[in-house]
Amino acid sequence: MSDTIALDVAGLAKTYRSPGRDVEAVRDLTFQIRRGELVCIVGPSGAGKTTLLRCIAGLLDLSGGQIRLDGTAVTEPPAGMAVVFQEYGRSLFPWLTVRGNVELPLKEKGLAKAARAAKVAEALDAVGLPDSADAHPWQLSGGMQQRVAIARAIAYEPSVLLMDEPFAAVDAQTRADLEDLVRTLWKRLGVTVLFVTHDIDESVYLGQRVLVLSNRPTVVLEDVPVDLPDDRDQLTTRSSPQFTKIRTHVYELVQSAKRGERPEVR
Amino acid sequence: MKISELPRRVLIALGLPVVLIALWWFASAGSTSFFWPPLSTIVEAFPETWTADPWLHDVLPSVARLLGGYLIALLVGVAAGTAIGRSRTLRALCEPVLEFFRAVPPPVLVPVIALFAGYTGSTSKVLTIALGCLWPILLNTVEGVRSLDEVLLDTARSYRLGRVATLWHVVLRGSSPRIAAGARQSLSIGVILMVISELFGANRGLGASIVQFQRSFAIPQMWTGIILLGLLGVVLSALFRLVENRSLAWYRGQRDAERER
Ligand SMILES: Nc1ncnc2c1ncn2[C@@H]1O[C@H](COP(=O)(O)OP(=O)(O)OP(=O)(O)O)[C@@H](O)[C@H]1O
Ligand SMILES: [Mg+2]
């Protein structure tokens, strides 16, 4: 069983220390994600979702606990992982074009020029930006910038994909398209996806599980399985009674998390 | 920039200089003052003063020393500035020293260097220019590297960009606007030091020539030297702008885009 676990977060704690002020962002998070699973994370604003993602990405030192990816402890950014940052605009290199931004990690991976060009074109096509390859990020709208960040992540063909509210700035129609894109890519590439979102409907529509986080200092409030059929569709899935049942449950959980409710101390 | 804008910009750029030259020309036309000869006299003196020999033995060596010192300052300043900007420990260690050296006016360096290296050869002059140009470049590079966006650095790390790629594609590109600002300051400091470094001892060079003309009361010739010096500054600054416009186009664009939001 343990060999199918991709990500193992055990007793994760993170306190930001600065002179005169310590912020205990994450107190005690324990959960596991199997290889190829698509898990969504919801929780109140400021709960520590970004903190959790950055810890998993190997960008922050932990204050306690351990994170293992495929059995090895994460101490630096692991190979084969791509992150779509919440600050999508600031994560794009303004001196590179859209193409340059998507291409840079591929260059670093050692891909040949032709292969890179093909992957860049494919990724930009997938996010609906085939005509913006030569633009610079600052010439694009927020939603377009977000899609460039997503294109960069998918062109990288990671085995683990971390996404931090990746659709926050896009319009509803594009958002639905991108949700389906994530599910399609996930199915096609078998990538393990950890998806943070504020949108409860989105978390249920996308995920196989939804982890609901408590208020700060953060623990897992509940691990909600999403027992919806694997083939999902924006219209039928979202209007099914099962979907409504799960989203209502998650909604209530988030509400109670906002009120400061926490699971019993173990 | 649209093509139709070009003539307008050229007109604006040349307008004031043309007016000033005309003013000078007419105001000095009937001048009998020894120190303030008519501009026409100065213009006449120009070709006979700057013949092949002074070009070869004064102007070009001066410019070569200037560029040599400037390039050394650029290389050392960017390299050291990047190292200091990247490392917190190094920064804490170096900051007081840097502040001290920044506060020392560059011309003061001349006698000090003269003491150690003598002041007849080119080495000490190049060294003076390099040392004077170093600080603005170094300090601006440190600032530029330090103020790089954390998210960009995290992006580079999470995509596992190597040291060289991170340095080249992220750190240096990201701090290039600040580096350019420092390099621009240094350029004018360099021209000043080029002249000053030639004032001590028996020397040849553009700066030395100007002083020699003045001492021998060759006033129109002195004025031609000053004009040549000014033109050199204009040419260097134009070259600088050319490089800047090409490599920092993204920065201008981004700034304008942000202003419009
Ligand atoms: N660099 C930091 N230094 C100090 N405190 C921080 C830092 N980053 C985050 N925090 C604090 O940690 C807590 C969790 O922040 P985090 O960004 O992880 O929340 P989040 O769940 O992602 O919120 P949101 O949904 O609004 O994005 C917050 O209280 C925040 O103020
Ligand atoms: Mg966040």
C-alpha cells in the first residue's frame, strides 16, 4: 500500500518567525495523497493553504513534522514538480515573452529546440493563448497571465502539480474550460494534483477528495471523499443530487472553520 | 515609437543646442576679450588643433583609458555586487565598508593612487577611473539584486533552474534596470576622472591638452578641447542609451503598462 503513496505529510508545523512577531500558520497537518490522485484543499483565507503548498514545494523550512515525496523527505524543490503560484503575475519573468517563460524550464530540462517549440505551442493552445506567444506578460490581462503560468506548468509535464488558486483571476467561462483542462491533463498524464481553491463548487467538481482546513493555526478539519463518477461534465455533474450533497457538506465545514471550529484534540 | 514621431523627436533633441550655439555665435561675434574669443575663431582653430597627431596621442589614448577603466568597473562591480546582494552574510560584512567608500569623493583617489603606482603610466589612470566608477555600479547592483521579487526567485527554484541559468536569466536580468542606473552615473564620473587623472605630472591626453592650452594662453585651442570633451560625453551617452533601449525595452514597457492601469 505504501508504495502507491506519492505525498506523505506527517505532523507538518510551520511558524513564521520574525523579530517581535511569530505567526503560527500551520500547527499539525497530517494527510496522504496517492500517486495520480487529484486532491483539492479548501479553507478560510489566511488558513495556511499557501504555506502548506510552499512547504510541499520545498521552498520553506518546516518548523516541525515531515513531508515525504515518493518516500524521500522534501528538503529542496523536488524534481518533476511544478507549482502555479497564487501571485501568478509576479511569477512570470517580465523580461521574457510568454514563449520564453514557458520555454525556460524546458531548456533547463535539456529538451531540444524543436521539442521545446512543440510543447510550448501545445501548452499555449491548451490554455487558449495560441496568439500571445510573442507578447510580454505585462501586456496581458490578469486572467491571461494566470493562464501563461498554467501553460508553463503543464508544458513542464510534472509528476506532481501544485496549484494555488490558479483560476482566481479568470472569467467564469474560461474558468470552466480550465477546470476541464486540468481534469483532462490529469487523466491523460497520470499526474498527482494538489489544488488549492476558495471556490467550494470547484473543489468538489475537480477533486477526488477535498481536504477542508481549519482556521489558523491550521489542522485538517475533515477529509471529504468526492464519490462522483470519474467522467465529469460542467452541466450534468454540477446539477446532480450527489454533487449538491457534497458541496453542501463542504460548505458547512468551511463555515464552521471560519467560526473557529476545530476537530477534537487527539 | 512610430516612424512619424522620429523627425519630431530629432527636432526637439536638436532644438535647444542649435539655439544655444546660435546665441554663442552672435553674442561672441564682435568679442575682443582674450578669454572669450568669437565662436568663429574657435571653429577655425578646431581643424588645425586636432590634427592626426593629437588624435592619435591625446584623444584616442584618453578614450581608451576611459573605456578600459569603465569596463573593469562594470565587470568587477556587477560581479561583486551580485555576490554581495545574494548573500546576507556577505552583505552584513560589507555594508559599512561600502558606505565609507561611497562617501569618499573619487578625485581624492588620484593622489593616493599616485603614491602607490606613480602617475606617469596608463595603469594608474585606468585604475583611478575604474575605482571611481566602481561604487555606483556596485551599490546599485547590490540594491537591484536584493530587491528582486521573491516569487520570481521561488519560481526559478521550483523549476530547478541551475546556478548559471538562475544567475543569468533571473538575477542579472531582473536587476539590470538598477545596474544600468548605476552604470549611467558611473559614465559621467568616468569622464571627469579621465580629465583629472591627466592633470598630474607631465602627460598627454585630452584633459592634459586642455590644461596645457590654458597654461600657454592658447585660449581658442582650449575652447576646442572643451568642446571636444563635451562631444565625447554626448557620444558616450548616446551609445549608452542605444544599449539601454535594446536591453531594457521590457522594463520601460512594464513601467508604462503599470502606469496606465
Ligand atoms: N512570509 C510570511 N511571514 C509571516 N507570516 C506569514 C508569511 N506568509 C504568510 N504568513 C501568515 O501565515 C498565515 C497563513 O498564510 P497563507 O498565505 O498560507 O494563507 P492562505 O490560506 O493561503 O490564505 P489565502 O486564502 O488568503 O491565500 C497568515 O496568517 C499569514 O499572515
Ligand atoms: Mg494563499
